[in-house]
Amino acid sequence: MPDAASQVTIQETDPGMPAIRMENVDKWFGHFQALKNIDLEVDRGDKIVVCGPSGSGKSTLIRCINQLETVQRGRIFVDGIELTAGPKNVEKIRREVGMVFQQFNLFPHMTVLQNCMLAPMKVRGVKRAEAEETARRYLARVKIPEQAEKYPAQLSGGQQQRVAIARALCMNPKVMLFDEPTSALDPEMVQEVLDTMIDLAQEGMTMVVVTHEMGFARKVADRVVFMDKGEIVETGDPETFFSNPRHQRTRTFLGQIGGTQ
Amino acid sequence: MIRSFGANEFWFIVLAAQWTVALSAVAFTGGALGGLAIALARISQTALLRYPAIGYVRLFQGTPLLMQLFLVFFGFNIFNVSMSPWGAAAIALTLHASAFLGEIWRGCIQAVPGGQFEASWALGLKYYDRMRYVVLPQAAKIAVAPTVGFLVQLIKGTSLASIIGFVELTRAGQIVNNATFAPFTVFGLVAALYFILCWPLSLLARNLEQRFSVATRR
């Protein structure tokens, strides 16, 4: 069973270290400070939902976790390895951190199956037959095994996003990052993607999810992190966060997106 | 005495077209290899690769091809290295094509959406695999039409090699004209032969361009 296998890997390495740790992280885009003194710790198996108004730095925050964005100050550890210590570590960590993008970013010139097989074969050196077997298994898990031979453009948005999730899972990652995975989808396709993510969460995957889907946050999150203007304003378990937010900024935000009811 | 323009003269010119084709083929092949290197250097994160590549492109785009031919041809002779017109033409046109193809292909690589680069980084793919399997195949699709378009320019550009004495289509025409004094016939034939070489390629470029725009419209 693939799920058991990935669980074992999670347990085996450095059980003492948190899956992700960010210490005093600052990031600037030119003169604009996108992240201010971010401290965040994510334990193995934790599901963190990051929310906040647009431009609050939430996407930047998770993009720092696999160094799609570099930071100017502070330290970031993933799986006990310091990312901010040099490019060698970055390469090592990117293999272990799966990422799902708002715009799917599937490779349009490859079939669904090839999308899922490329990285395991080229990065992990997995044999073709094995990579194909893994890919088909994960495609079955995201419930689109019959689309394996198609090209991304032939699929619906929801199906493409599930392929993107399967593609990331084929690398057997220790952490999964989701950057607004349902924001580019037609409304009727949002649920199928969220269901896939809920399945994944229930299997014990460590997840950091940037999303406005507060229903998902309530159901899945161990902690909700609210960001505004590059800062973490408030962190809490979903129960407290939604029913009794401490900060005015949080209340305003939840009011705007209809998260309190 | 003046020779008349007969079958011999006609075939002399037609057969010289093979040297135009050969020179174009060599320059295009060399230019493709050089151009890929230039394009990759142009978009490199390393300033030490990027700036020389930019300088190279500016230099060759900012000077006439004829001067490039002269400089290569006479440049070697200054250093007492004898250089045949064929060799000089092949080198100069290769350098020229490298600069132009490099710049065309750079644009094509940068036209690949940033999300594709990010997805391949996020999967941990290394530079070679990223380029080989993700970026270049997508850039190539965009590149086909402008590349064929440049090939047409290059074929016509080989006519300048006549000036350093390389006997290709244009030089053959000059030779025949000097003997026959039938410039309209001679250069009419020369132009027709260039047209026969280039026109199918122009059609191909236009066709590919249309197919590409249809393919990306969905």
C-alpha cells in the first residue's frame, strides 16, 4: 500500500525535528517587505492552513519553504536540513517537498502519465516500469486512472489539478505545499480537488495549504495561520480561530470572506 | 569576344546553386549549435555567461554581414593563416547565424510560462533535465516558424560570400555575366534560383506559424 510506504518514510528520518521550521524570516521584493519576522513550526503529520487577504504574503511564505523564493534574513529548515545554508541543500529538499500550484503547471507536451513519471525517473533514478506503476497507482488514488494517456489540455481544471497532486505524490514527498489549489477552478470542480486533499490529510501527510476554503480549514486543519501585511497575525486551532478570533484584523477578514457563522 | 548565353552557361549557374545550399547548410548547422549555446548563456543566472553572450549578440547584430565576412577572411590572412573563401564564408556565416538564432531562441525559451520552470524546480529536476524535457521542447514548438524564417534570410545572405570570391550562385552569375554581358538573363536566372530555394521555406514558415497559433488558441 503506497500510503503505508510514505508514512514509513515520514517516521524514519529525524523523528525529533519538526517537518518545517522557519526562524525570523524576512523577505523583501525590492523595497517592499513581503515577509516580516516569520516564525513557524510544522510538525510531522500536521496540516496547516494559511489564509489572509491577497498580498498578505501567504503565497510567498510557502514558496520560501522550497526556495522558489529566496529570503534575505532568517533560517528555514525542512526535515532538519537547513535550506538557507546553500544550494546543495535546496536541491535535496525540493525532492522531498511536493508543490501544487494555483495554475496546475502541468507539462502540456507530455501525457498525464509522462508528467507523473518524469521526476521519479530523472531525479530519483527510478526504473521506467516502476515509475509507471507508481504513477498509475497515484492516478487511481486521485480517481483519474483512465486519463493516463491523455494530454493536460484534454482534461478539466479539476482533473488537471488532481493530476498535479498525483505528480507531486509520485516523488513520495515528506511535505506537500498547496498554493491556492482551488482558486483557478470553476466552482463545480473545487470539491473534487478538496476531497483529494482531505483524503491525503487523513492518510497523515504533512501539509501546508494556502487557501480561502474555510470549510476545508475547519475540517482538516490542525492549525490555521492568519497573515496580513507580511506578518503572522494569529495562529490557532480551527475551533478557536473561527469562533473566537483574538485580533480585529482576523475578525475583519473572516467577516469579508464569510468565514464566521 | 563576347560569349552567348547557352546551355553551358545555364548549367554553370544552376549547378553553382549546390554551393549556396552547402554553405547555407553548414552555417545553419553551426549556427544552431552556437545559437543554442548563446540562448542558454543569455538566460543563465551566471553573469559571467550572460554578459559575454549579450555582447556577442549585440556585436553581430550591429554590424553588416559583409564586414563580418571581410574580417574573418582577411583577419586570418593577417595572422599568416591562409583561409580559403569557402572556410571564411562558412565561419563568418556560422558566427552570424549563432547570434541571430541565439537571440530568436532566447525569446522562445522566455516565452515558456514561468510556471513551467517553477514546476520543474519544485519537482527537483536538475538543469539538464529541466531544459531537455520540460523547457526546450515547449520552446522548440514556438521556435520553428521564426527559425525557418531566419533560414530564408541566411540562404539569401550567402550571396555576400561572392564578394570574397567564393563561387556560389551569385558569384557564378557574375562570372557568366562578365563573359556574356547578358545581365538581365543571367541575374534573372540567379534570382529565380534563389526564389526556388526560398519560396517553399517561406510557405513552410507561414504554414507552421498558422498551425502554432491554432494550437495555442484553445
